[in-house]
Amino acid sequence: MLVRRNVIAWAPAALVAVSLLTTSCAGQNDDVSAPKSTASASAPHGYVEGAQEKAEQQSRLLLNDPGTGDTRVLDLITGKAHRVSRTTGTTELTTDGRFGYFHTSGGTHVLDGGAWMVDHGDHVHYYRASIRDVGRLPEGPGARVRSDAAVTAVTDEDGRARIYRRAELEKGEVGSPRALPGTHAGVVVPYAEHLLSLTNNGQAPAKLAVYDREGKRVASPDAACADPRGDAVTRRGVVLGCADGALLVRETDGAFTARKIPYGDDVPDKERATAFRHRPGSDTLTAPAGERAVWVLDVTERTWTRVRTGPVVSANTAGEGSVLIVLETDGSLHGYDISTGKQVSRTKPLLTGVSAAGTDGSAGPAIEVDRSRAYLNDPQGKRVHEIDYNDNLRVARTFDLDIEPALMVETGR
């Protein structure tokens, strides 16, 4: 969570009193809604109207079958799968930790997963509330959605960006967005109460620009990024994928700086990192490095490691000394020691009929990682596997479903 220096109109989730009303879609949710009341000066620290604060992480998996449109929210605390409204033709499912974004040809459907966390740096608040539909964003396939506590930035395929008020989404409304000027070569990323963008103005490479939330350019650090693809927000700053490596953008005392993290060698386009995956809060990123290897970027040390594997379907890691988890085309999860590249663990085959991922990392099943477990969706088997990555990739639980969960994201982290 970002430390706020100025009071602005678009307040963060932890400070905005939102009324999370039960809708028809959330009617099957067994959550006990928090009693409605009026927040006052005596409200406890971290109070959010309409939500229940919990002592532990309230993780939920959002699951979708693009063919039938069937969608479920799997509560990892209770083990119950909640039936929600159908979304057909989903080409991609993404999340910002609370909301699920179902990208379709007709726009992007927004679902409030009803679980989220607020990180204050020295402590964390965990919340749960009713699951409900929010609405639809006009941007469809190819749209990239990035959020912070106050705003959600949506960049379409043509590089146009709109900024939505987070408080409106939390109320169950899409609201009216503000257009961000210019055309953006990469995704617009909210960070440190500002908006980061790579702009090219018809020229290459793209140049880094910093905007305030009103859309005014306030800084132009001397940094460039050729063919930007892939991004991630970490505690060390924002990572932007470039043709020759990555650009790390940081804010310190209101000043923005950028530093290149080069691969060190020439990397063919088909082997560069273009889609990062990591555990939220971790500074260790993963990305496919072609079909038979995985890139691991240590943001703290600012180093790349290329781990040779079998044919890669998907990969992720919890970071901080944990194994690199790779789903390979044999249907098994393989654990690799990142420092040595040696395989140290392997499961029995868990999936069948899987194929190697594309360079964007979006094809095939996904591996979601949180602070204690990893999750692997099995569309053909109609289930999700929970993996204890600290115990030789032991299968801790298996959740049987009544849909084919081809797309999966985790919220509540």
C-alpha cells in the first residue's frame, strides 16, 4: 500500500466507507454481511462500512469457462464455490487483488470478488464482503487494467487510457472515467499517487512519463524502453519489460528515477520476458523464456536468471528463497532451485492435454501463489489443486467443481 502524502478526493479503500449491498448474483454467498451503521469519529482503525475485518487472509479464486460462460468464486477459507452470473467469450481474466476483470469482445465485465487486503507497511488489514457484479468497462480484448488504492487505469489496444475512480467500483458502480492525454506505448500503471506511462509519439523507443491523477504530466525522467511489453508493481518499484531487459521505476520523496536492468546478452524476441507473474508483495518475478526455460528477475538484486526447464506451460514463485514452480507439458509441477537451476521436487501428473505457453504467458492453466500455498486450475478435470510449495509441492487439497475452470485468478491478497 502506498503512503499518502496529500489528501485527495479519490480516497483509498481502507478510508472510504462503502456500502456493499447484496445483489442477485451475491445472493448465494454465505457471507454474513456486516451490520449497516454510520461511520463516526469513534470508528476503529481500518473500519470499512459493510465489510468484515478478519485476522487472516481471505483468499478466493475467480474461475471462468469461456465456452459456457459459467463462473464461480471459490472461497479458500470455507471451500465453498459460489455461483455468479455467466460471462461468455472471456479471452482473458485478470485481477487487481479484489476485482476480477473478464475481457470479452463486448467489453470487460467487472466482478467484485468480495475479498481484499490493505497493506499499511507495518501491518495489514484483511476484509471480506459480499460477491457482486459491478458492471462493464467499454474496453474489450487487449485492454490492460492496473489499479492502486485510489484509481483504476484501463489502457486499450490503441494506447488510449481512461482513469476510473476506485471508490466508485467499491460502491458497485463503474462510474465516469477521465481520459489520460496522449497515446501510450505500454500499459499505464498507477504508482506512488501518480500514473506511469511509456509514450512514443510515433517514435521509438518509448519514453517514460509521469502524470498526476488529473492527467497532467509532472515529470519526464531520462529513460527509454524499446518495445515495451510486461509490467509488475513490487515493493522496490515498478518493473517495465523492454526489448533489452527491464526498466525499474522508483519514487523517493516525490522524485521519480529509472534504472535499466539489462539481460546482459542479446535475447531473441521469442525468448524475452513479456508477461511477469509473481506473488503479490514479492520482489521476485517470473516469465517464460521461450518454450524450455523461465526467466527469474530478482528486483532487489537487479539480476536476471535463466532457469532451463522442460517445455513450459506456466510458472510462478513465492520468491524469498522459495522454489520456482513450473507446470510442464507432462502435466506435472516441477520445483527448481533458482540459484542453481537444479530440479528439487516434482509432483505426479496432475493435468492432461496441456501444451506449452505462448510468449505472452496467457495460454494454458495458471499457477497462482500466495504466502503459504499455490493453486493450479485443471480445466479437463474440473478441479483446482492447492499446493504446499514449502513441502516438496505436496497436494494439500483438491477442490472439485461443476465447471471447467479454464481461467483463474486469486483475490484477497
